[in-house]
Amino acid sequence: MRNVRATAAAVTAALAAGAAGVVAGRLASDAALKAPPGRPLPGEPRLTVHATAAGRIALTRDLAALRPGTYGLDGDASHAVVGAVLGTEAHSADTVVRRLERVTRGTLHPGDKVWFTPTVHVGTPSTALDLDHTDVEIPGELGTLPAWFVPGVRDTWVIAVHGLGTTREHPMNIMKFLHRHRFPVLALAYRGDLGAPRPPDGLNHFGETEWRDLDAAIRYAVSHGARQVVLHGWSTGATMALRAAAHAGLRERISGLVLDSPVLSWETTLRALVAARRTPGALLPLAVRAAQGRTGLYGDRAARPFADSRSLPPTLIVHGPDDTVAPWGPSRSLAAAHPNRIALHTVRHAPHAAMWNADPDAYEEALRRFLTPLM
């Protein structure tokens, strides 16, 4: 009898531990599968505003605050744009002074908590950039998808797709550049975005199902006058672009891909996002398994359909070694596997999906060189 009771107790304890592990893995996976826009990605530090003055802002001294380039600076009720570090300005040892380009929403006060974001513009192309635009509705798999259309005279359209932690405001970083070069631009909101249908399970699928909304946007563009389209995606938006290039019904109309910080290994990205929340290492495999069970994602399939380079459209990858969310290695490997189809533009000192922010001029020049043959 004692042996039976001991065995039952052991089994009960094992089941309880297993159930606890499942719950812990599920909670840990939420860091990636429920990353809301407008909040810092895991690992992006919150900084304190120490002081502001005309064209100046002092922030907590941190590696993030020392990044070169131009960034959005988000707070709970504010948005601003900061430029270069002002190394000659007087400041305390625990602060960094940057150029304060503008405050676009709310106000900044000493003590406010803020974080860097690649999104420089807020609002719409009309209010933020003074570009004429039309709000359009795209029939999607799950329902109507809202999008912005900025007209241009070319019959090659650029379809812009944001990624993790951002909205369709992020592609406004390059809209003026594209408008100067006369490209029509379609900036898409897809499943899970504000105003777009909610995915059935309420979860992010790292582009593996979301690409179908990009497929709908391609159909919309072609039916409204586009002869060809270039897909420009950031983060999981880049994953969507790769999937669409392989599987979209009108994939022969895709003349080029621009992949900024592409998520080519969802498992690696999920682990990175979960680990950034200081999750114990022992829970990382549980988080991956929980994500697989919740989303149906198995294996990293984003670039696999292109074993034959001839099926891959001309592609520009913009990425760098300081991206801790979507590591640079898979981008380098993909470019090396298709040297005649993929150009890799390397950007250093840039976090995830902020390759433009680190050096806007170099980014736009690489984009101009890539797009010129496709015009």
C-alpha cells in the first residue's frame, strides 16, 4: 500500500510540475506572441528625461542613448524626435545630451520615462509629411484591411509593411524619399493592427499567416493600376514579403524585395524576446514549444522556397550585427546562398528595424541604387 501511495504521490508531483512548466512556457511566450505596438520591445531600455532646453534633451546615460542617428522617442503620453549626440554640451556623468528635433505629441518633463523607437513620424502621410494620401480599404482574408495610398506617376508601386512593435506609421520614414522618386506607396495595416481584423487566436505568427494580408494588398495594387510591385518590409513584415514572393497568387508581379531586419528564424527571435524579459534559460525551450502549440509554427520556413535562385526576385537586405531581436547571421547566410539575386547592405550600431534611423542618407542611397533598375 505504501508503494502505491508513494507512486501516486510521485505521479501527482510530476503532473503538477509538468502543468506548471506548460503554464510558465505559455506566459513566457507571450513576450513575443503578444508584442503590442506602441510599447518598447523586450530589451529596449526605458530611459529617464533629466532635462530639456531649446533643441536639447538630456537622457539617462545608456548604450541605447548613445546610438548614432535619428530616432523617435516614445513615452506613455508623448512622442518626440531626437538627433545626434551632442558631445560638446555640458552634462553630468550619468546623462547623454542629444539634439531634440521636435516634440510631436504631448510634452516632455524631467523624470518622464521614455524609450527609443524607429518610428519618427506620427499621424498620417498628410498630417506628418504634408503628402497627399487616400485612406483605402483592402479586402482581406479575415476582413477589411485599412491602408494609406500615396500616389505617384510610376506603374511600379511600393507596398510597405511594418513589423514587430510598430504600426504603419513606421514606413513613413521613407515615404518622402519614395515620393521624390515618384513611386506610388501603399502602407498596409494587417491582422492584429488597430482597425484591422483580429487574428482568430489573437497572436502574432511572425509573418507565417500575416503574409496573406500582403497577398491581398498585391491584388489590390494590381487591380488599381500597378504593373509591378516592390515589397518593402521591416522585421516580420520582411518575413511576410518573402512568403508572399514565394506563394502570392500574383507573385509574378513582384519585381523586387527590400528586407529590413528580416525575421528569418522565428525561434531565435522568440528566444531573444523572451530572454530580454529576464526569463530563466530553462524556460526558453518551454516558451518555444508553447509558441509552436499555440500558433502551429514548426521550423523556420521563410526563405526555404528559394532553393532555386531564379525564383527569387531581386532583393536588398538591410541589416546589421547589432540587431539582438533578429540576428544578422541568417541574413548573411541567405545573401551568400543567392549572391546573384541578393545585395546585403550592412548597418552597424542599429537596433532591430532601425537601419534607416542609424544612417538615413546611406540607407536611402542603397535604396536608390536598388530601385533604379526597377523603376
